[in-house]
Amino acid sequence: MFAAVRFQVDADASPGLLPRLLQPFARRDLVPDDLQAVHADGVLTVGIGMVAMPIEMVHLVEGNLRQVVGVRRVCRL
């Protein structure tokens, strides 16, 4: 089974943050369908979406995103 998923991540802006956020996807051979990033006042807000993510991986990826250094908040939309 698959689910449409979009994660919104707020993190301290730093060089290398975007690759660290994509690592949980790459480890599982997943390619996001959508990636948006906005930098304001030292905070990088990143939206990462997939049209069809295997449902058993949603919680794993979300947990990995929460563990990335500098991440302040992760929301699943």
C-alpha cells in the first residue's frame, strides 16, 4: 500500500542541511516528487512530498527527519 505524504521541516539554516534531509529517502531508494525550501531569519522551511510512499516507510522517514541535527519541527501534512 502507498500513501501521499508531505513533510514540512523547520530547521536551523546551515550548509549541508538539505542533503541531510534527503538522506532518509535515499537510504530507502525513495525519490521525492516535490522539494521546496525557503530561508528566512535563520530558519530553513523545507517541504518534501511524495505522491506514493510505501506506507510502512512513512513513520520511519518521519522519525529519521526528526533526528537530523538542527531540526526544530517536523509536521506531516
